[in-house]
Amino acid sequence: MARLREEAAYLETLQAKVIVTSPVNGVITTPHLKEKIGQYFKEGDLICEIEDPATLDVEITITEQEVARVESGQTIDLKARALPFDLFSAHVDRLAPVAGKGDAQSTVTVYCRLQESDTQLRPGMTGHARIYCGRRVVGAVMLDRIMRFVRTEFWW
């Protein structure tokens, strides 16, 4: 009888460990979550991802040549590929402290948060962004690009 009580107590502790709770509110965004039923997870393993749909953070990847003009607080216009007629606005929140490796050259990630939360936008969507860095004369832009090319090619 004592052995059965111990086994019942052990099974009750296992039953308490089966329930998984999240410390944050949000929507589960992990695809095919039902396929993970019955899998063994060690303590600290990632079971699923939870996103907060009320606040969407945007990551914009720019080349390292363009990062010199981007500063915190600048206005950004965004267009999602899925919603080509809708324009969303945000402000530069911060820049990544290190550059990442892109296809041909290094890139820097710019982080911003959408000002208005739209239920049509989903985490993981892609699109285009335009960061407003201030007005410049066309000649200054052309001269800057020519000087960048000359300095890169001839090590000046």
C-alpha cells in the first residue's frame, strides 16, 4: 500500500509538470506546434515562440555604407509586401552594435517599433523601408558615391 501511495505521489508531481505556462501574454507563432506533443524537453528548452501582436518591432537591414547617415529618432516609412497599398510609419529606435555578414558586403540592422498596431501585420512579414535622413542636394549625393567608389578602388 505504501508503494502505491509513493507511486501516486510521483505521478501527481509529473502531472503538475505537464502544464506549461508562459510568463508573457501573446499569440503562439510556432508552426506545427501539435507535432511537438509527446516530445521530451529538457529544462530550459524552447518549446514555442510567443509574439505580442500589440507591439511589432521592425528590423531593417542596410549596407554599411549607408549607416553613417542613420541616427536614432529618424522617421521611417514601411510597406509590407502583403499590403502594398498601406503605408506604416515608425521611428529609428536603435542600431545594432555590430555589423552582420550579408550576401556581398556587411550589413547593419536598424531596429524600430511601429507606432500604430495593425491587425493585418504579422511577425515575420517582409517589405520595403525608407529612412528619411534629411534633404541633400543631388550633386552632393553623386559626389559622395563617386568618392566612395574612388576611395574603395584606389585605397585613398
